[in-house]
Amino acid sequence: MLPGQINFPRITRPGGIDSSSLPTLAASICARANAQTPREKAEAIWRFFLTDGRYVPPGFWYHIAWWAYEEPGGEVLDAGKLLNSYGFGLCYQIAPLLQGVFEAAGLPARVWFLTGHTVTEVFYDGAYHYYDSDMLGYTPVTDNGFRGAPVASVRQLEKDPGIMLRKLKSPTETKPGVVDNPWYPADLHDRAIGGLAELFSTVEDNWLFPDSRFTDFHVPSFVLRPGEKIVRYYQPEAKELFYLPFKSDGDRWKERPREVARYRIFTRDGPRSQRDNRMWGTGRMEYAPALGNLESFYPVFAEGFNQNLQIGREGGGRLQAEDRERPAAAVFEVSCPWVLINAEFAMNAFAGSGDDSILLETSTDNGRHWVEAGRVRGPHHGEARLAAAVLDRSVSGTRTAVSGTYGYLLRITLTDNSGLTPPSVNGLRIVSRFQYNPRTLPALEAGANQLMYSTNPDELRRETAVNARDFDAVALHARNIRYLAEAGQGFLVPDSGETGEVVFDVKVPDETPLTGIQAGGQFLDIRDHLAPDKYTAEVRKTAYSADGPRVASLAFATSPEGPYQGLWSYSEEVNWRGTEQIGRLLRWPEVDRTVRSLPAGSRHVYLRYQVRNMGLDSIRFAALTAPKPPSGKLIVRHEWKQNGVVKQHSEVFGAAGRSYTVETGSGPIENVSLTMECPRE
């Protein structure tokens, strides 16, 4: 931890929506709606996520297909990413997200795949009830009004689609007073309520996820180091700037979004709402590390990392080789809570002759693989600008070496082949652009705006996501387990009918003692050759099959040899909550567990994943550490436009939280940006 850094600074509004976690989001939604009973809470959460902004200004979520996608996981089902990096998606994303928010509000929930549509049921008053934020409706069981009437479940609509059809006065009208507003407005307008009812009544292809369909792992927390600032814009910094997801079929990469000219959906327009003017937001992380301070470097000193460095401390610091016979390498880290778009690097570089060079590379897997961003060759004396490598180009954009990730390492290698004045670098500036959901920020309004500044000094968190395809490059050891590749998709399976096992070493780079860990993964009980389709978040056929008992577990230990303590084990038992049992199941549980009771001084925790006659995917873990007491300061700057004039308000904070007021005056305003900066003293 750098002296003077600020941990997880946040600006919120009293009574505003807090998307920093599922519990805070659920609590803020229910509080704003004054929802007290379970049904009131269920309806408040359903209404909050309605995709059409007319019903719940400013419209936290909107409907757009194919844009919330990240390799290698595919369609995003992580609640933290969906809420904070995106704020948009399709039914197969909003349904798991609803499940997560319902459960955070204390209401059990489950997800159904109806083949063509994914929906959520929430449990209250002794039964399940189906609410659809994607298609904007729920249906009372009775035809005598909706207030207080029981809400239909999926099973009830399977058995009697007339529950929905009897609400119609005509193909485009409902009977007066029988349904809430909205009630499937797009389907009603297109005379398609019959088709919607048929989704339920064609029972044989309706599949229930009895386990968690979402993961609650990614946390939008960040640390501001001295010399670092974050600027978040309420609109895209440029309309052509957005995270463009690419997908791989195993052989080549291509754009994930699809164009539909009939509905004027064009990839070049970015992931904007098709209903109104809601758009995505972008931001910049700008870091000017103190090159004269070793604590600014990635905290690993090993071959290929920080080695052979001579550090000058004048000004902002200077890098050059200590031993001119060997290359010098310096590594810096960028960690971003939002999905990255691209990265640029500027520096003052000196390379005296054509034999000298300064190489910049990036890595998104903790230094196991490096991708060249560019090279400065001598003779050169002055500013140099480079960018993360472009791996693929398409009609609408590019895939860079950092896009679609949440952090990377930058390595600078200085090579002196001339024997003259050694090459050197100073004035390094690292700029990383990201995409985020601008509706997560507190928007200023005309008049006096009461705001709250706070930090989270209690915990630092370092996430690791494991690409199942390359699991053996990350694992401490593995036994009887392999990656099954199928046309760009796949998962881990046991090599035989015996138990497959993989163990990971959870630590932080400088081996600071751990206060806890978080661990998770997706475990796959494959039946009828049905597996998850990462391209659609639906179902695909797999060649994998297994006979015999299904066994899977997640455990941890503070020694590689054990003993291991169980965190989770698979059970085929389902908690039916008193309702009838259903045989059409997709058993692909997303498992997330937290351990905080570690022995004092633990620097390594070992995670063991085991499967027998089952698959494993989406391995993820995080190391938790206790930070030193913060001692820096933070500058917060609000910027807005009013009557065509750009205005600003700045505040300076220490480690302690406090409230403050931004007075904008009268007249409509347009929010421009929110900046947080940790200055270097």
C-alpha cells in the first residue's frame, strides 16, 4: 500500500441508489419505494429494473442484446459487472440480476429458461410469483383487478396460459383494471400476447435453474494512489468510444454485436438504448507513478519484473539500467473496477543511438504472457506516445490487448546496446479508458445538492479470474482433470470417472498477510448432453456425458497438503419451498463463498476444486488484506453545464467521510463529469 493512497472513495446522495453491492442496492430500492411487505419489495425491485425509461426515471437498466459479453466467460452474469460496467443487457442477464437483488432483499428467487426467453420467480406469501422486467409485466391470477391479487407463477402459466390471455379485451387492448401498468406493452402493441403465453404453455422446453444463476463476485471498489485520478463522464467521452466485445469461435475473432437494419440497430452507434436517449458512460484512469519511489512499482522483484533498475529521484523520478550489460525492466499495475476499452502511455524517453531501445508491453494474466505495445528506438530524445496493442480490427472498432478486462500490468524494458549514454524514462503517464453505467453516479440537480463522501479503509481486495482453457498455467497443481474444447467453448472435466482436482495458491504479490479470501466457480451437472452456451447464455449440446454419482466440492487450507476445510459441496437435493417438484432442471450452480477466519499471518491460502462426473468453469478468487491507515487527501470535482456555461465545484477531503453541498443555482443543468484525484505531495 502506498503512503497517502485513498481506499474506495465514494460519493453518494442521501436517499439515492447505491449499486456498490447487492445488499445496498436492494435496500436503497426498497427505501426509495417505501416498500415494507415482501410483495411491495418484489414489485419495487421489478419496477426499478424495467427496461423502458418512461416508467422509472432515470432508467437504471435498458434492453440491448449482445453487448454485455466478455471473453472467456461469454455473456456476463456477474451482478457487480452488470450493474456498474454495463447497466444494459437482455433477458438472460436481467433475470439472474433480478434473482440476486430479490435474494439480497431477503426474498428467495429462481430463474427459468423458456427457450427464447429467460424469466425470474420470487418467493413470498408461501408461493413463487413471476415478474418480468425485460418484457415489462407481471400477471395476476384472477381477472378481478390486480391490486392485492396473487401474481401468477411460471407453473401456473404453464398449466393455464389463459391466465394471461383472459386479460385481453382485444389483441391490442386489456380489459379495464385487470393488470398493472406496464403490462407487456411491446407484445400488446404487436398483437403478440398469444405468442408470449405460448412460451409458457410449451412445457417440454421450459427449464428451471434450481440453484443460483448469477454470481456476486466482482466488487466495483478501487484504490487511488498518489498521482492517480479517475474521471467519469455522464455521457461517452466520444460517441465512438465504447467497449466493443469480440467473440472467438476457437479459430478467429469477430464482433459480438449484431446489426438489425429493420430496427436501426447499428454497431457503430454503440450500446445505446433503442427506446430513448439513454447511453453508456466512459471514463479515464490517469496514473503518473513516482518513478523515484519503489513503492509505486508492481510489488514483485523477479526475473522479467522489476530488475536491474537505477532510480533517479529528481523531479518525478527517472528510470535507467543499473548494470548496462543487462536490460532493465520496470512493471506498473493498473486495476480498474469497470471494463476496460483501451490504454495509452506517454513518457519522456531518451535512447541515444539506433542500437538502444525502450520496449513497452502489457499483460492481463499477472505477467505470464506479454503483448508488445510498442518500442522507442534511438536516436530519440523527447516525448513518446504508445498504446496497448490492437489485436483485431473490425468495421466498427478494435480489440486491444487490454479491452474486456479489469486490469493489466505495464512493463518497460530498457536495453542499452550502444555503450554510450544509457536509455532512460521519466514523466510516465498511464491512461486507461473504461466503460461504466453512468446511472450509478449521483447526478446533480438544480438547486442545493446534499452529497456524502466516504471511504472503505477496512479491506483491500485483489481479484483473479482463471481462464479454464489455461488453468494449468495458474494452478499450483492439478490431477486427473483436463479442458474439454468445443468450437470456442468448453469447461474442465475429469480425465476419467475418478475425481478430478485442481488447487490454486491465493496470495498478493508482496505476500502481505491475508485477512480472508473469496472463492467461486460454476459447477456443471451435465444431463442429456445439455451445457451452457456462453454465446447466448442459453443451452447448447455437448459431447460430454458421465455416468455415476455427481460429486463436486470447494475447500481451502493454509498448507498445500491440507487439512482442507469444506466451503461447499454439491447436493442434488432441491429446496422446493413447499411447492411441487419439477423434473426439467439445469443444474449449473454458481458458487461464491467468503472466508474471514484465517490464522493470523497467513500469506497463502490454497483453494481446492474437485469434480467427479461433473464439469467446472468460471473459476474465480480474491485475496483480502487489511490496509494501513490512510493518510492522503482526495480532490473531488463536479462539472456541469448550465445555460450553456461550464461550471465546477471542488472539495478536498482527508481519510474521514463527511457530507457537503453543491449549489448549482436555478435552471436546468447537464451533468458532465465527476473527478476524483489523489495528488502526489
